[in-house]
Amino acid sequence: MPLLLSGGITLFDGETVLPVVVPADMSLAQKTALKELTGYLSRICEKPFSLIEESDDLPVSAIYLGATSFALRQGFVLAEFADEEWMIKTADGNLIVAGGEPRGTLYAVYHFLEEVLGVRWLTPYVEHVPESGKLELGDLDMRGKPRMRYRDIYLVPGEAGHVFRVRNRLNSESAHYGGRLLFSRFKGGTGHTLYAALGDADYMRKLYQEHPEYFPLIDGERKFDSARANGAAQSQLCLTHPGLRKLWVEAMRRHI
């Protein structure tokens, strides 16, 4: 078993690594947190990390991930944490890495890897993972949560881009990364066009019949692009009409 530092903990002494202890029930995001934590620790130490499901027979020293009974005994009621709130704490020769549901534990892992161990995600395809013959930690007592609830970049392409966004604590639509905070009731959770904001294709056809003046005047005729009525229409609406502006503002208030 690795030797304990005064007020801290040794995760890896050059030969032996601490086990990772997890609760019996884990969400998809917590399972991702476990995969990310053990994967990067194994790369840093060039040793595999063993996994233990929490029980009465526990090691003297371990890394406790997620909503474990050990974390609760230390006074951390994770059920009362905000959904993205996280904490990292050394306690009695152990390390607690945990947070609220659904993303808190995952964010705790990313903060630990980045701010404590020096892992860097520079681009979707370039990362820095330091190698170490030993991992000795001093006293840790870290806690936080994102200042903004909605954090997203519209397009970072590919699976590598998706994971890169998550590792930098942006929202993700995947349940494996805690799900996505939707900004509105638009399809996909984001605003895109006037057509999408006002309603579906049937609503837009009805609006065209009742208020053709809301639609663009093209070659002397009010036109409605029925083929693409609920997305990126080839023709837009008549923004100069005050009635349309009022209707759109009311629709946006309902969404937000």
C-alpha cells in the first residue's frame, strides 16, 4: 500500500497504485467519469488502476469516486449538490472525487486531471498527459460549479470534437456525459430561424393563409416556402411588418 504523506496522500509510489472505489449504483455519466479517471491515471503512472465496488471490506487508503458512503460519512451530502457542482477532497488518507448529478462527478474528474495532475486538452486531437514515477498529493480541498448554466459551441466536428467540448466543461447532448441543458423548446434545444421559433409546418401554413403580409414579397407575390417550413427556409419572413415582430417576440417569450 502506498505510504501516506502528512496531510495528503500518495496515489502511486512507483510500484503500487491506489484502488478506485465506486458506489454500487452508477449513472452513465459517473461510468464515464470512472473511465476517464482510470484511463488517464494509468497513462500517467503506466500502471493499471484496480476497481472496487464499495462494501464493508475496504482498503486502508483509496480514491472514492462519486456518491460513496465514505463521502457521506465525511459530511458531503452529494444529493444536495447542484447538478454541476463538484468537489475534490483528501480525507483520512483517502481522496474523494465527486459531485452532484448528473455532471458533477464527471466535472470533478476533469478538474482533478487538469488542475491537480496537469493534463491538458489543447485541441480535439492534441493533448498533454504528463508521465510520473510517483503521484504524491498534498492536502486538497477544492469545490466549485460553472458560473453559467448554458455553455456550448455550435460546431466542433466529429467524435473527438464532442469529447473535447465535454472535457472543457461544455454541455453535451449525450447521457454518457450528463446530458445537455436546453436553452429553449426549439428542436434540438437551440434557436435557429424565425420559422423554427414560430411553429411547425402546419402552423406556418395557417399563418400564411391568415397573414400573407408577414411573408416575403418576391416578384410581386407573397410567398411561403412550404417545402422547408420548419427549418432553414429558402425564403425568410417580412421583418418590416410590426405584426410579425410582435408575434415573434411573444413566441420567443414562451420559449425562454
